[in-house]
Amino acid sequence: MCSLGRFPDIPITNDISICQVDGKIQYASADFPNLQLYTDSVSDHPKIAVPKDALNQPRVSTSTGTVFLPGDHSLLERIEDAWFESGIGRVLDILDDESTVFKYPARYLRMFMKSVQQIIKYTIVPSYEEYKSHVHTEREKFPVVSVAWHPHFTMIAVATRDDTITIYSHNSNFNPILKSKAQRRITCIEWRPLSLGELAVACSAGVYLWDIDTENIITRPAISTSARLLPGSYVTSISWSPDGNYLATSNGYSNCLTIWSPDEMRRVGLRNIGGISQVSWSPDLTKIMVCSGSDIMRVWKTTDWTAEPWKTSGGAAVHPVWSKDGAVLLFATRNDPCLCCINFSSQLFSSETTQTNVVQSVADLARVEIGDDLIVGGEVTGMAWDPLSQYLAVIFKNSPLVAVFYTKTAPVLAVKPGFFVKGSADEVPTTVTFQFNFGEGANLTICWSSGRVQYFPIVSSASRSRHNVIRKGF
């Protein structure tokens, strides 16, 4: 089995990795990374500069109850304030403290709610408040929350922790900003397939759909964008169907997978066991991978909307990625550091039994030491598979390296040791993705904890002169 310990060593130097040309990793100084010495494949790509507000440390949130002194308000006014600030729990506390006819009913109802909360605490579905706090904490750790390449153009959207989305394009010096007062706590973004400029943004209010007019965005930026809201609550995972007709959404505290038809503003809910952490639609349109909080995940068949359960041996499945034809699904597990696989070229959904299938491990992701002080492996925080299914990028918690595996899916799946990508001192990778319309080779895009967004081209010297001809679009 492939493992991180079999990867080639990296040189002991302060230089950063900037590209791979003909299978050789090139390094350069972090202050002057002259990539054009080796390849011009990304020379016309937009230069990404994260806003200063996102680079600053997040402010500590303070409850309004610790700022303002209590005033002389009537019982009705205090109940109204408590309802909008803290919900039903605080309302029951106020009624219990008052000598009214509602005192004892409120006390018994509060005791009942606490009993229910204790029961929920030991289930696989986290409470709303715990989940909301977890999402808020995780998203504010790093400046860049999410990035998304347009599926057809050389255009990239960058979401930062100040709830701002900036659009960068290769033929424009104007970078439009998508921002709304209700668009708060952004978790992920994704472009709509087969569209010119429609971007889905998951946030605390649901999913915002921004429609960007690519023809007028430079000459008339003030009227070239519009937005509509698909209502929800703390949506943390979204996935478009490959034909762009439907959008799957979920969050970690609900056991319902929501399928939206955005053009009709209609939705349908699909029940799942346990909170849904991530969803991913297969490129062949026939399957939806649903990751839950348990060691049982489900794959929904979109032709008749039936679900097939799969059991993992290492805990909950995380960060699913599909091969280009939708025949192979790769994902990591939360407890046991390993890379798992499901091969759908076999007869999935053909069995009449309801037994749970078992996935296959294809790579060991256990922590190993590289050189003197570099550690890689352990808990996976992100994965990306290039559009040709040749390179798989994996990042880990508290690890300064990006591990890139060589992969192939035909005639059988093969995962082989690749190479490591290293950033500057004190940088760790936070997000990885691949450009869709890069032509030959691959363009790995890495977001670092410092706010730096890096293009890491993986090309051959024979293709370097053809990239600017291949890449056309907005």
C-alpha cells in the first residue's frame, strides 16, 4: 500500500516549491519566486491579493449581555428581548424567576428541555449551538475560507473570513466584490456548471446565488451583479449537479439533504442517518456522496433516489473527490489516517439485500517525519483531484506540506507516491483545488495560512508553449 513515507525527500532549504516541470520540482526564494524561469503556463493568470481586512486577526465576539447594564423594563419587554437574543431557553428562565402563573409550567418545561438536550448530546447529531460555534471557530482560523475556479473560464472566486468574495479574471484589472449584509459566515463557494457567471455561496442564512454579468462587469460594474437567497441555516456543504439544474445543500446538525431547483426556487429533502457534513455530486450525474458523522456513509442514486450504505473502518468519511468519469470515489476517514476508495464500475445498487458495503483502503496517511523537523500526515483537512484524475492533492492538520499523489483510474485504480509542496516558514496549507480549463498538465492552487494564494503548475516542457493558446474564455 502507498504511504507518505515512500515519498521523495525534499531539500533542506528555506526556498518554496513553485512548480513541477518534466517531473522535477523547482524551488525558489519566497521573496522572489520567478516562476517564468521554468514555465509560462500561468503567466497570464490573475494576481490574487487578499484584502487587508481578511489578513487581520479576527475580533473576539462579545455578547451584548456583557456590554449593557440591565434596565428597568416590564416583564413583556424582557421576554421579548430574551427571545430575540437567546431564544426560548432564556424566556423560560425569566418566567421561572418571576412570581407569575407561568412560574411552574415554565420550570417543568425547562426541565424537560434540559433532559432532551442531554439525550441529543450523546447522539451522533450535534446540537445547533455547538455546531454553530464549531463552524464559526473553524472558518476564522485562516484568512481564506474557500476558493473556486470557474469550470469554463480562467476566473477564480476567493472567499475570505471578512465575508467578502472577490472575483479575479485573467483579462481584467478590475476585481468585482460580492458582499451582502445578510451574507455572513461564509463556509464554501462553487460556480454553477454550464453558466457564464453564477456563483453559489453557502453561509449562515442559506445559499446566496450571485449572477455575474461577464459582458458588463468591466464597463458597468455597479449593475452587473445580482443575488437571490435559497433560505437555510448554517449551510456548510454545497454541490452542483454537472448539468447545473440542481444544487445539493447540507449542514452538520441536520439529517436532511436538500436538493434545490434554483430556477424554480423549489426544494426537496432527503432523509439521512446522522448529521450531514459534506455532499458531492458525481461528474456522471448519477450519484451523490453523503458524508455523515458516523462510520456509515450513503451514496444516493439519482435515477430513483435510493441510497446505498457504505461502512468505513476509520470513522466518518471526509473530503470526498470523484474521478473524471464518476466511476471512482476517493475520501479520507476522520479517526484512522487512510485514503479510501469505492469503485463504482462494479455492480452498485444491483443487490437486493440491505447489507452495508465495506470500502477499500488504498493509501496509508499516517504521520511521518520528513527531514529534521517537518511532519506530514494524520488528520486530513482537504483533498482535491485534478480534472484528468492524474494528481491527488492532500493537506493535513498542523502540517506545512501538501502531499501530491500520482493516480490513474484505468484499467484499475492506482495510487503512487508523488511529491511534496512546501511553503514559506510558518505557513501551512489551508485549501487546495485544481483549475478546470488548464489544458495539458494541471494547475494546483494552494491557499496558505498567511493569506497567500499560490499557483503550482504541473506541466511538461513540451506543453509549456501551448497553454496560452489552449486557455480561452472570460
